[in-house]
Amino acid sequence: MPAAKKQGQQTLVFSNPPVITASGTVVGTKEAAGPLGKTFDRVVDDPYHGEKSWERAERRFLEDAVQIALKKANLSSREIDFFLAGDLENQTEASALAARDLGIPYLGLYGACATIYEGIALGAVLIDGGFAERVVVAVSSHCCTAEKQFRYPTEQGVQRSLTQSWTVTGAGAVILAAQGSGPVVTHATIGKAIDMGQADPNNFGAAMAPAACDTIVRHLLDTGRGATDYDLVVTGDLGLIGRDLAEGLLQDHGFDLAERFTDCGVLIYDPQQQDTHAGGSGCACSAVVTGGYLLQQIQAGKLKRILGVGTGALLNADSPKQGETIPGIGHAVVIERR
Amino acid sequence: MPAAKKQGQQTLVFSNPPVITASGTVVGTKEAAGPLGKTFDRVVDDPYHGEKSWERAERRFLEDAVQIALKKANLSSREIDFFLAGDLENQTEASALAARDLGIPYLGLYGACATIYEGIALGAVLIDGGFAERVVVAVSSHCCTAEKQFRYPTEQGVQRSLTQSWTVTGAGAVILAAQGSGPVVTHATIGKAIDMGQADPNNFGAAMAPAACDTIVRHLLDTGRGATDYDLVVTGDLGLIGRDLAEGLLQDHGFDLAERFTDCGVLIYDPQQQDTHAGGSGCACSAVVTGGYLLQQIQAGKLKRILGVGTGALLNADSPKQGETIPGIGHAVVIERR
């Protein structure tokens, strides 16, 4: 007997679609200088955010994003049932410290850069299942913490390869609620960890593209929908290289999304002007573009229904050195104007 | 309007309690030599488990635990809706690679050593909410990967302080299902990240005890139950020092659990014979004791209803060096014989 609220192999269907009642986005100066600069709630000029380390700064970005979302929704942290959060720091330390400071019961997640979409999916499960009235989902990333942790000492300023993406400095939070006004979450498709043998930690786009494709195809098969059912299919942080690879893979599967397919990592920077090579990445990439630009487009009526697909590269600093290839993952969520 | 399946501030109530239909536990030789040695499904003599690194070995432990549980339940991985997993490696790499190899849609969690209980709680939410028919929840830890990652090079053999615990080498998996026979999960209490200012990364017990106490007190207040409603209240990996601290804190709150209160990290080793100082810790500690000894006691009718409280220390290798204190977390789940 299949589960009542599951459709096909991997897709959850929400019978009382949870509402995104508010979002909060905080970014650094590089993101503010990009094409979406005016869509973010707050720009923090200082990469240290007044703290003594980039790690502590990242935690401040995360807390700020949550506080902005709470303020917009006119809620206190006591009115939130659960805090679902994750980030790229080892042992998701930014989220743990934010959870401590916010004092909300905490469910820690790790979905790499797909975490905001994993969190929206699980938050919607908690609400539609009757287990929560309101949850906050939030993630962060920081260019300088990610560089030193995954690659080289940030101060060293190592030359970046052209396939490499730029980690977004910032944080995004969304409030999901059983009631209220705003766009709703109607479906979620939970991805598999897909590994096509890509082993270069300087090319995440190539590692993640097959997973993004797999989840999108699965979503369309599970729901019986086609590409034209969506105004936009938008991946998390494939960047320029990964976006093109995913587009080709989707065509191989018989789905030509071309005109309605894009990626948050492609949208957030201007690669010519900003020297960002393959585009944006990091947990915050999909979170600030979804919580900012995309939700604004939906609220303005310019997009009616989108399929957002958070993407993540499931490696750590050691795994490629130990000979492992890099699995990718994609978690998809349908957001639509009600 | 409060959520229908939430009781009090932090407790979820499952109206169709998910069934733990099978479990799988795999440990190393040190765990096999301890008081619970005969309760585990498999003992792996080689800490490398046939691999070239401890990290790759840890992934094998995790996969073995899942395969054992699947075999006991006579299920293939294709019959599982979702794989909820986490571990202590940076970016939970053991779980990511296991997810790739198992091919089950993957929800990555990070709750430090409380992850198996966080996973059981979320797995029960997915099943009771109608979103899944069967899930596997699994975690791993490895003494040698944890030592080198959090403290010193393992080969260095640094002298361990007496407040330090011994990371359990092993993995535990449980299968939760909407139908079947076995003990059931009736409640889950999601913890807050609690920080009382403990800053010593060689004394996790002291960092986690206040969080364990907070969650237990919250659970009893939320449900209106008392200690006598449980045959056993068992924390995850407080160890000898943390167990005593938690017991005292619970007494301060008016709850005297003494005779029915213990800890998986206290049960798993013999501190006199095995030189384990404060006791056992790690994601696998609560997972193999719960998936082995505790479920066996319930199935044998010796325990009717227990409150299991996974405990986690929310630090990484850098956070104490950057001046941060260590938040703890506790997630509780009620397991009872049906």
C-alpha cells in the first residue's frame, strides 16, 4: 500500500499546502553588486559582520535572515514550532550557534547547498502532517569560510579555475505556516545521491547536474506533469557549466525546458563584470535568490508556478583526496501563487 | 491554533504510531568486548573494514547496518521510501556515500550524536503524516575518524583526559514502517540547543547534560507524564560524568529518576576493564545500544515503555579554539511494546 501523500516514487503532495508567509535575505557586497542586488532585504558591508572570524560572521548573517523574516511576519521566535537549518561549516556550526541564540527547538539538516530546499520539504511535511503550525527554515554560506575549509587558506588568494563557482556570502530564511497569505508549497520531490564519476572539486556544476536532471525528470514522471506546467524550473547552484550540462541531460531524457530553465547561481552574479567564473554557489545561493527575487516575482504575479530544485555536492575537503568521486543531490519543491 | 499532532511546546504525538520493524547494528572489537557485546548483529575485527582509510571504513559500517536491517525485514532498498542519515564526519560524508551506494532518496541530517533520535522523530513524522510507508534511519561513527577530525592525529596516540569519552566504532539502522510487527514510536520531543557555558572539548558529558535534562523535563511537562510512566529513561552518550550531572539537574527540577535513569555511553563499555574513561560517545553509541540491547529488552517484555534521549554536542574542531562554548542538544523518542 503506497503512502497516502506520496505520488510516484519520490514526490510528496501536500493536501493543505503550507504557506510561505515571509522570507528574510541578507547578503554581502558582491551579491549586492550583482543583477539581483535590489531584491535582498539587507546588505552587510563588512565580511566579518563585526565579529572576529568569518565563521562567527556567518552565524550573524543566519540570525539576521531569521530575524528579518520573523519581523516581516510580525512573529516572535516563541511563536515558531521548529527551526530547520543547515550550512556548509563543518558540523553545521553556524546553524547550531544560531539555534542556541534563537532558542527555537532545532532540527539540524545537511543537504549541502540543497539544504534550503530539503528544509522547505521537511517543514512542509511537519505542517501539512499536523505536527507544526509555523516553522522557520534557514541556511547560510560565506565565501571566506567555505574557501578556507574546502580549498586553500582564504588569505592565500589562490587563482581560481574557470570551472569554479563563487560561494555566496549571505543567508536566507523562510517562514512556513499552516495559515496566512503568500505563495504555497504544493509538492516536494526528494532526490537521490547521484554520482556519475566526476572527481574535480573545482567543478561542482558538473558533479551536481546529473542529480538535478534526475530529480526534475523524476518529479515530472511522478506528477504526470510536463515542462509547460511550470513558468520556471530553477536549480540551486549549478552555475553556467552545470546549467548547460543539466539542460543537455534533460533533452536526452526528452524534456526540452530551454526557455523556462535557469539557475540561481547563473542569476546572482554578472560573470563578465564580477569575475565569478562559473557563477554562484553555496547554501545561501538558492536561499537568497528563492527568498528574494523568485518569491517577489511570484507575489508580483510575473511567475505563477515554479519548480525550485536545490542542488548540492556531497563532498568534504578530504573525500576527493581519498579517491572518492563527488555525488550530487537535488531536492525539488513546487511553489505557486495562490 | 496549535498543531493537531503537537502536545505542549515541543512534543509530537503519533496517532498511528510507526512500527520499528527491524534494526541492524555493526560494531568494532572494543564494543564487542564490552558488557553489551552479545547484543550486536555483527562485529568487524578490522578497523579499516577492508578499506584504505578509516573514513571509507565508516561508510562500510553504515551500509552494513542498513543491509542487515533490510535483510531482517525481508525488504530490498527499492521498497524503502526515504533514507534519513547522518554522521560525525565533516559534511556527513559517510552518510552521503552510503546514500549514493544504496540508491534510496536521501534526507541528510546533522544532530551530532543525537542524530539517530532526530532521524527516528522525522521518520515517524513522514510515516504518521502519510508521506512514507517505510523509511530507514541510520547513523555511524568511528573512533579513528573522530579522533583525527576533532582532536589530534589518531596515530599520535595522545593521552586522553579522564573526562573524555570513547567514540563508538560502528553503525546502527532502524526501519520504521506504517505497518508490521515490533515496538512502536508514540511521541517525539524535539530539543533546543542549550548552552550553559561549558567550553572544554574534552568533556562532552558536561556540555550535553543540561540539554538532556531540558528535553526530559519538557517531555514530561508536555505530556503530563511522570518518571514512573517509563521503565527506563536512557540518554544517548552523556557518559559517566554527564549522566551524574543530568541526574542532579533533573532532581533540581523535581524529577527523581535515579533507579530508572541510565545512558547508552555508560552501558556500552566497562570503564574499569576497557580504559574508556567517561564512557562511550558518538552517533553510533545511542544507535547500536538502542537498535540492539534496548529493542531486544522491549521485545523480550523486560521493558514495556522507554524514553530514549539522543544527545549531541554541537561543536566543530574550530569553534572552541575561536572562543565559542559548546551547545548541547537532546531529542527524545518514546518507544513502547505494542
